[in-house]
Amino acid sequence: MIRTALIGGTGYGAMELLRLSLAHPELEIATLTSRSETGLVGDALPHLRGFTEARFTAADPVALADDHDVLVFATPHGVAAAQAHEVLRANEKVRVLDLSGDHRLRDAALYPEHYGMQHPQPSRLAEAVYGLPECGGREAVPGARLVANPGCHATAALLATAPLVEAGLVRGRIALTSTTGSTGSGRKPGVGTHHPERATNFKAYKPLAHQHLPEITQCLAALGDAPQIDFVPQSAPIARGIAVTAFVPVPEGSESRAADVIRARYEGERFVRCVPGTPELRAVVGSNMADVGVAQGHGLLCVFVTLDNLLKGMAGTAVQNINLLFGLPETTGLETPGLGP
Ligand SMILES: NC(=O)c1ccc[n+]([C@@H]2O[C@H](COP(=O)([O-])OP(=O)(O)OC[C@H]3O[C@@H](n4cnc5c(N)ncnc54)[C@H](OP(=O)(O)O)[C@@H]3O)[C@@H](O)[C@H]2O)c1
């Protein structure tokens, strides 16, 4: 069994990882830390009542390094940046999987602008592997000690655009919108994320300045000539899901070829489905699937991606990465379809 500790055990990411572990033959969530809860997990997370006897603990992550195979930081940004370094120093075999943005960017100078902090351990950024299996992570993750799980918007944006950048088919700037549900903001309510504020509302936020933009650009730059990305996230009155629309300029006359590139790129990818027409959230929510659709214009390919932000956008990809780290088939524990209507 893969002995796993979840740091930030009461949050949405940890909650989903724990739920996925119940159907995973090798993934044992041995420890869940919390600063606010001390009792049974099933008391704090009622949908898990009766499925686990696990209890929360206030253990220090560094003290968990010796008797766990992997520590997963499911914490707000700033926590893993400060603590992962000490965990990795404490035991040379332990692996760290960081669900936050703390190890996604290679350039430490980007952290003050995008995450409002000086990175406390910039030397760790060079060794961290960006864990999007469908975009290079499959090859890089197995040998890594420190894996940066991708952001939810970034996952959808990269699945939409990476094949066309790889194929050298992008001509000019890519405009990209990404609509997200309220779970994207985590479990702790805030004024902008509180149900009465969101339930009947729809708006753009952090236009052209969202913190996932640099990781999208960084990943695309590793695949080809990175285009300028104009990225506008939007918040919708739904709980789960991300829906991206990417407007990708391609050479006139090569629109069909560009569409074929997308379809060919995802043939054989278990968790990416190319669908006719435009993909829907209800087909992916509750699963680790990302659905991709395309529409052709003149010198333009629109690429649409839907996924569940808590699964393919976080905990599902985290399980793919854990499977890769420990030599299991990447799909282990993830063969569950979406909820449907
Ligand atoms: N939500 C998404 O769709 C999504 C998708 C991809 C990535 N992410 C990223 O993944 C990370 C986790 O997201 P989430 O949605 O699970 O967040 P969340 O629901 O807000 O949970 C974070 C947990 O971390 C704990 N925590 C908070 N501050 C801490 C601190 N200073 N030290 C130790 N523990 C602390 C909290 O537990 P206690 O208060 O009980 O200690 C909390 O339950 C975030 O960095 C987020 O940006 C989120």
C-alpha cells in the first residue's frame, strides 16, 4: 500500500482524494492533518461517514516524512512553499505532491506578482516536476521527488491549446475564457464565494491577471513557440466544473487539419475524450474525464474543454500522479464515469 498523508485534510482537495482512495487498491490515506478538526473524518465530511474510520490529527508534516511514502499538500498557497523543503530534507525517500501553486512556476521572480509572496525556497522550483500527465508529466513524474499538481483552469487551458502549439499551428494570440464553479475557491467561505453572493450571479474575475496564466505559458513554452495568451476567468453559479473556450488563430485553410491534430493527439488518452459538438459539464462532473470539442471558423479553431475542477482539475490528476510515482497503471482507481443529469 502507498502510505499517504494529506496535509489540509478538511479541504475539498483532500476530501476528494480520500473519496477516490476508497476505490483504489493501493492508496492508503494513513493520515489527515487539520488545524481545526480533531475528530472522525466522517463527522466533518458527512458523505464519508461509514466509509472510513480515519481521524484528523494535528501532526507536523515534517514528523510524517519517515513513515509515509508521499505527503500531499492540499493547502492554500504559501504552506507547501514553506514546509515541503523540510519534509524532503527529513527523509530522502519520501515524495511530495503539492496541489497548490507553490511549486508550479520555475521562475521565483513570478511569485510576488501572482501569489503575493517571495518564494521561501526558490531552489526547490528547479527540481519540481509539473504533473500534467497528458502534457509531459507522464514521462517526468515517475522519477520526481517533488511534483506540482496543475491548477484547474490551467489543466483545461492546456488540454485545449497544447496540441496546436506542439504542432506549430498557432498564428497570433490565443483568447481564452474559463468558467468555474464555487468549489474552485475552496471550503472556507469568503464574501465573493459565499452562496448568496454567487448563486444567482455570473461575472469575470482577475481578467488578464489570473495566477494560472504563467503556468499555462510556461508549459506551452516547453512544447513549442509559446503564443501570447489573453486569459479571462469567469465565475458561474454552479458548484463544480470548469468550461474553457480557447479561440486559437490557425493558418487559413488548415482549420480541418488543426481539428484533426486535436483528435489525433488525444486518441488513446484514457481521461480525455474528443466529443462531437461542444462538451458539457454534466458529462464530466464526478469523474476524472476532460471532454474536448472543436468548431472551425476562418483562420480560427475554437477548442472547448470541460472537466471537474475537483477531479481532473485536482484530486483525479493527483491520483494519476501518485500512480505514476509508484509504478502503478496511471488509471488505477479512476475508472468512474461522470454523474450525468
Ligand atoms: N478547489 C479547486 O478546485 C482547486 C483545484 C486545483 C488546485 N487547487 C489548489 O489546491 C489547494 C487546496 O485547495 P482546496 O480547494 O482543497 O482548499 P480548501 O478547501 O480551502 O482546503 C485547504 C485546507 O488547508 C488547511 N489549511 C489552511 N491554511 C493552512 C495552513 N496555514 N497550514 C496548514 N493547513 C492549512 C485547511 O484545513 P484546516 O483549517 O482544518 O487546517 C483547509 O481545509 C489550494 O492551494 C488550491 O489553490 C484547488
